[in-house]
Amino acid sequence: MPETVDDIMARCPLKHEIRDSLWVPFARKVAGSSALSKYLTLYSPPMMDIKHFHHNHLLDYDGETYRGVVAVTYIERHFAEAMKKSAGRPALLLHGDIDQLLTAEDTPDAKRLRSEFPFQVINLDYTNWLFGQANPRPISEHLQAIEEIIRLQHRTHSDEFVLFVTTRAERGGTPTRNRFTGAFLLELSDRIDENLRGNPEFSQSFRRCFGDFAGKDLLARNYKSFVPLGISKLVAGILAQHSYEIESADGRVLVRDQRGPVRWLLHLAFHIRSSILPRASRLRELGRPKDFYFERTLAGFVDLVGNDNLLWLSETADGRRLDAKHGAYVRELFAQTLDLGIPEPR
């Protein structure tokens, strides 16, 4: 049987570098020295994120289940396999497309998922596009689901949480139908321009890093910077609708370039807090809109990207080094089946 993408990425040392250097530190921002009380993830049989979080004492294991872990799988076989196991399960495993469960279905599983909110960490580790060329809808189901997740976090009074979003992001090297739709890229460009006009903190950081570029200039001349900034700006805008702002943001790009077609996987991490608009302190501020107040902290991520501090990892350049660093551990974790039983945390 040929290896699945899940199997390949589970044992990929570059992917594990992202788990270890991005996901674990961001989860610690909300967990502190304790284990997470609630974690939402997309399920695949290797469960590498769950196992690694447990290894780092971010998840409790009671001898049968990982406490507080809610996992969603859209592959029926995965659900059936997991239900046959007697140990090492998520606390709740739901079968279905998470986008549909959140936005389009009124089924027992959809109701159960919504009832589990809020979560401390939400991991949307998509392996496809947030808004692909073949998407016929005005807004993609992935983006609708992200908006619904944030709405549910707000409705259930979550003051602080972490959101991981992963999407393919390469511009070329794949069939046209698999790329970001042009309309989506232009929408990201327009949103960057909105912040340049209305968000002084964002504008100062952007001008310092990119000069007099506008959004379309950045899209045309510096696509590698445009995509993480544009998607982060989009997420910040969705958060602002529910009075959330980004406390901190970081990311990694995993470039799969050992075999064609080349793929970029953009991994973004957001530490999010609820916020309240400040009262006007001067006459000129009284009654004026503060549309971009909740997005002002995005300026730090602009500096990170603009100063080339967003980490890029490629299979050809970094594979051997990271295999020496993580390879044995990753293979051991991958081979650890659900039936073996996992030691109690120290």
C-alpha cells in the first residue's frame, strides 16, 4: 500500500521541527506549566501532534484517553480504526468534515462539536488550500469555519487561546486549479492596503520593511512575504469582528522539494486575546471609528516577515540536518501504536 501524505508528514523531520519549535512554545503561552484543558485537532492515525504534546506534558493521559482532546476526521476508515482501539484515544473523536460540522450541518456530531467550545488550542492543520483556484464559492468553507470557530470562542467567553492555521501556499509548479485563486490574492492585497491607510502601527512597520510598496506591488514582487502577511491580515480582520487581537504571531514555511511538484506549506501560529476598545482621550478621537485598533499588534509580525525572520525549511537544504536532530524520536513516536499504551506523564 503506498504511503499517504499523513504517513509522509508524520515522519518528516521538518514537520517535526514545526511541531517542536512553533506549536509547543505557542501552546505553552496558554497552558503555562500545566496541561491543556481543551485541544481541538484534525485527526490522522499517527496522532503525532497529540503524542508530542503529551511527551511535552501539554496533554494528560489517563491510561485510556488523552484528556480534553477533541479530534475530527473526515475519513470514515480512520474513525472505525480508532474506535476499535482500547487505549490511547482522543477524549472525543468525531467523524465528518470539520468545515461542514461547524457551518452547514445540524447533526448530533455537529452539535456535539459546537458544545465542546471553548478550546485553549485549535489546530487547523490543513494540507490543501484555504482558498484554491477550483473553489466555486464566494468564500471558501475553510474560511467560513475559521470565522465560526472564532465566533464560538467569543460566545463561550474565551479570553485567550492559540490558533494554528496551515495551508499550501506555493504560487507555481502545480496545476492551475490547485493554486490560490487570483480573486483571493487580490482580496488579500486590498486588505493590506486598508491597513496601510488606516493602521499607523502596521503602516510604519510595512514602510520600514518594504518602502513605498502597496499590496499589489508586494504580491507582484515579493510573493514569499505577501502570502504570510496577507493571510495573517485576513485572520486579524476576522478576529477583530469579535473583539480579539493577536498578542503574538509566528510562522514557518515547509518546502517539499525533493520530489516534484514543489509544495510550500505555510504554518501560522497566533496567540489571541480578547480586548476592549479604549475610551477617547482627546477631542479629535471622540466619535471616530477605530476600525484597526484590534489589528495594531500585527505590526510585530510585519517586522518579522519583512526582516526575513520567518523561518523557511526545505527538504533539500535542511532534511539531513533535521533528520539527525529529530529522526530517531519521530520514528519512535510514529511506530508507537495506540495499542502499546503510553506511560503516565511525569
